[in-house]
Amino acid sequence: MAPRLTARFWVDAYLARLRMLDIPAFVVAHGDDTGGAVLVKLNTLDGQARLFFRTFDLASGDRVWDVLAEGAERAVDDTLARQRRTDPDLWVIEVEDRAGRHLLDQPGLG
């Protein structure tokens, strides 16, 4: 079994990868450094957003990113607020990109 990265290490690596492509991203909520779950909000700056969470693909056993909520940014923010109320260790990263780039589908980010 491969060692699991800490949440803080993963977040730092993700932000660095986004910066390399000049994609703005911000830590909105700093969760638990070792084991906090991570949500990624993609804001396309047109009133729309998507909220991603990491889950397991039962067929492959891989960790994959799936959409928790999408649509009007306000509705996505409401979903995010509910998640934060139930999990105080949650990390929230907001990515702002008009083209919708989030890089979560790239190798190494599962």
C-alpha cells in the first residue's frame, strides 16, 4: 500500500501546480494538516461554479475527483457552507478560471 500524503502536502503541491499555469487559487478554509478532507471550488467568474470532492472509484480502487455541486455560485456556496458546518477539519480551495481549468483530472492529483 502506498503511503498517504498529508492534506497540507497535497494542498501545497496542488497550489504550486496551479501557479505554474497562472491559474489563481486560494485557501478559503485551512483544515487539519494531516487528515483533513479537501474540497475544491471552481469559480468560472460568470456566476457559475462547481464543487469537487475526492472519492474512491469502486471499479479501480483509485481516488478520483467527483462533482458534489454545480450551478449558480450562490447555490454551490450554500452546499459548501453545509459541508463546513459538518466537518471542521475540511480544507477548501477556490480556483478562479474563466476557462474552467482545475487540473484535478491530471495524473498525480487523485
